[in-house]
Amino acid sequence: FAYFYGRPRWERGSPMTLTYAFSPSNMIDYISLSEIRTVFERAFSRWALVIPVNFAEIEDYESANIKIGFFRGDHGDGEPFDGVLGVLAHAFSPENGRFHLDEAETWAVDLEKVKSKVAVDLESVATHEIGHVLGLAHSSVTEAVMYPSLRPRSRKVDLKLDDVEGVQALYGSNPNFKFSSLLESENSSNKG
Amino acid sequence: RIIPEQITVITTDTRNATWHNFTRFKDAEKGSHISGMSELKKYFQRFGYLSIPDNQNGNFTDVFDTQFESAVMLYQQKLGLPVTGKLDSGTISAIMSPRCGVSDTGPRIHSTKH
């Protein structure tokens, strides 16, 4: 695992709650908002399971700690998106909170139902970008969620030991989290 | 009356068009001079492996020089690839894969809230 320069993290006291909101104007229309909400709720909960940080969705985009939206091309942050594939998304380090997805991608919440060869699993990308929002940079561990690339039609949502150790070094461990559960999960996925 | 089902197969390239052109640099190594390699150098610069050149216009050359070799090795190390310093097929394939826009090494997207 790795961190951004200066190892920034959110400073919000303990227990920490970070709010997130979806852009009222920059969303996609072929996946319902309720499905997108469900996907992000699951993605945030994976991180919340391992660190003492809670995530709560709020309506007010402007006041949210984490601002999520779908943008196309040059969208004003100096990091223009490039159309289908290439760059899929980006997020800013703490305590900025901007979380941008490339609107040009074929986003999917269920790869069984979406047949496009260029479909990108929204939950996998969401889980990865939340890692950036929390302060993790890219990892060299291929299996880790924080590895920088993701093939179309592939899914990588389970945090690996590398992800967990990295984020826990920033925020500490969730008292209810047990490493044994993670190892069991990794063993079963390896057998699969 | 049963109408035969029409099946339309749409094939779409699963890689970004710009990055797909990088296949032509496969097997390039230090000393190579391939037209358009400056675009690949821009990719490496974008993701934190190369700094903008010091020459007058700040443009990259098409030469696979020592600095670029170091960048390739750093990339291979960072992506968990065999460190060869050459643009072997595994490295080219990794470069063309869809990815996150956050820089791998530098504080390019590092920012604080204002």
C-alpha cells in the first residue's frame, strides 16, 4: 500500500462520520439512482467494516464531505476524462472529497445483465476511489483493490490484506473487525 | 408466424483508442527511435513516472533514452511487473489497460480543501 504525499487523512474526531452526496446535475440516467445508492452503500460499508469511520449519505451535495458525480471530458478540475475506457475515474486525497467518474463509460451494476464488452463495474471503481478519498494511493499488489487498473467486465470489490493494513495505519482498526475473517475470505476466494 | 430472431453482433474495441496505438512500441528498448513515442512519454508523465523535459518547448522526443528507461523500470516495479526496462508485451498490455486517473507516484491529484 502507499499514501499520498504528506500522508493526508480526514481529521474529524472519533468516532468519525463522513457524509457523501450525489451530484444533483451530473449523474447517469440508464442506472436508477436507487441502484447507484445501493452500490455506493455497499462500497462504503466495506471500508467502514475495517476502520472506525462511518459513512452517511445526505441530500445536500454542497455540504457533503464526499461529492460524487459523473463528468465528461474537461470538467474543470484540470484532469479531463478521455472517453470510453482509458481513465475510468479519479478522486482527490483528504480532505478534498471530490469523487469523479467518467460519464463516457458503460457503467454496470450487474455484469450478467449488461452485455457490452466495455462495461465497467461501478462497485469495483467506487470501492477503489473511496480508498483514494480516505488517503490511500495506488498499490503494487495486483489483487488489491487499490491496484490502479481494472479490466472491463471484471469485478474487484473485496478489500485485501494490503488495502486493510494501509487504511488501518491511517485510521486505526474498527474494534469489531477481525483479521481472521479477512483471511478466511481470501482463502475461500483463492480456492474458488 | 414466427419471425426469425435477428442477432446483431456489435464488436467494440475494449481499449481506449489513444492507448491502443501504443501496441506499436512493443519490444522497444533503450536506443530505439520510434515516431510517436513522445505520446507514450506523455502517458508516463501523466501518471507520475516522468517529469516534463527541460528543453525550450517542454516537448518529449521520440527517443527511448536513459530517462525513459528509468521511467519504464519504475512503472514495472510499481505495477508488479517483471522489471526489464523494455516495453515487453506484459508492460504494453498493462499500459493499455483501463485505469484510475490518479497518479501512481507523485502528488499530481493531491489537493487540500480550500
